[in-house]
Amino acid sequence: MTEVHIDASSPENQSQDVGLQRGLLDQFILFGDSITQQASSQELGFAFQPALQNAFIRRLDVINRGFSGYNTSQCLAVLPSFMPNPSQAHVRFLMVFLGANDSVFPNTSGQDVPLDRYRANLRNIIQHHKLQAHATNNHGKPATKIILVTPPPIDEYQLQGFPLLDIRTAERTKSYADACVEVGEELGVAVIHLWEIMMKKAGWEGKEGEVLVGSKKREKSQALEEMLVDGLHFKPPAYKVLFEATMELIRDKWPSEDPLVENYSYVVPVWQDAPWAE
């Protein structure tokens, strides 16, 4: 099949309508690994990406850019290939949800990224010139709002049944979640501490010396089993936790972006006010 390439910069292909020329709706990009990639699937029930799109319907386009198996080094390399130029579309939100693969043991799958490199990769993603362009050349649009999401907890008991995934520990995963929070604080970027939220739902109290839920040094967690398919990937309840945390963060940090507020109208008019073609 022959591919057809359209030069959007040529005058004959440019709409007189600025909204159509730049993309009718601003974008909410979900950038991550397999947990993000699978966030569009409703095969098991509730799914994060469709729920988020429903919340922002006719206001933002929620774009899934999840890459199964990728670590932060690979994601940093692929970012320029999908990040639109401001003239194409404005990125209103970028969610960066990475670290589950970076945290595997060295000399196993080849996905491991040392903690210092993981931190540096997150910084470089957040400060990437393709993303910064939306803050400095955004045609009057607000700067991109970045949301970091920590790697989630893992369940060592479940992982035992999946040899390709059983190259992680609860303690090592926590160190990457902590590093993600540190980068967010350092750069003034909003963070959803998903690791902590899910751990607390699983009964972890955060006491000094407390063995981590999900570790085989502690009894098996029924709560984690209800949230995770295989000890790593999400079931619908975990995606619902992420969705609720995302909406709560938006309401608290950027209340004007809450799709439930009265002045957050549709990009195009409601049907009663919409023009008719002549």
C-alpha cells in the first residue's frame, strides 16, 4: 500500500480556522510503558484512558503513548517522534508514568536503568525541548501541565508465576518510586505517589522498619492481588485508583482545568448554538 503524505505547512492544506489548523482539541498525553499501553483496554472492565477521555470529552483529546517494555532511556529516545509541534496541536497535559521496567534487576532482561540514570532521564523528559516549546511558543495557550506518576508497588507472590516478570522486588521498586518523587519535588512538578496510594490501600502503614506489603518477607496481600493481574500489571481496580488520583490532583492543583467546573465549556458549541452548513 502506498502511503500518502500531506504537507500541512502548504497554504492549500491549511484551514482558515485556527482551531482546525492547530488541532481542534488540546491534548492530554499519557506517556509510559505497558501499564499505560494497557490503560486503553476495556477487556477486563474499567480502563483509565477511556475514563479520562470521557471526563474531558469535547474538551481535550486523551492520547495513549504507552510503549510496552520500555524504560526511561528508551522513552526519552522515542519522545521526539510523537510529541507534536505547537503549530500542530497544543499539549495541555503530559502524564509521565515510568520506572516499572527501569527497576528490574541488572543482568536479567536488559531493561534495568540505574537510579541516578533514571532520575536524569525523568529530568530530561520533563525539560525536553519538544515539550518546552509548548511553554514558550504556545499561541496564547497555557504551559503544559506535567504529572509524574511513581512506579506502582509489585507483588512478589504473584510474580513467581511469571518468570519473565519475576525480576523485581518490593524494596527495589520502592527506591524508584522514591526517586520519582524526588525529581518532582526538585523540578516543581506535580506527582501522583501511586506507589504509596496503592500500598496504603493494601494495608501498609509506613511505620519505621515495617516490612513492605508485596514482599515475600510478609504474608501475601489479598488487596494487591485484587489490583494486579500478575504482580505488576493492573486490573480495573488499580486503574480506577489512578483515575481518581488524577482527577483529584487536577481539582486541587489546577481547579480551572476540572471538567466539572461550569466555565470549562466544550471546544465547539452545543448543538443548539452550533452553526449549520450553508
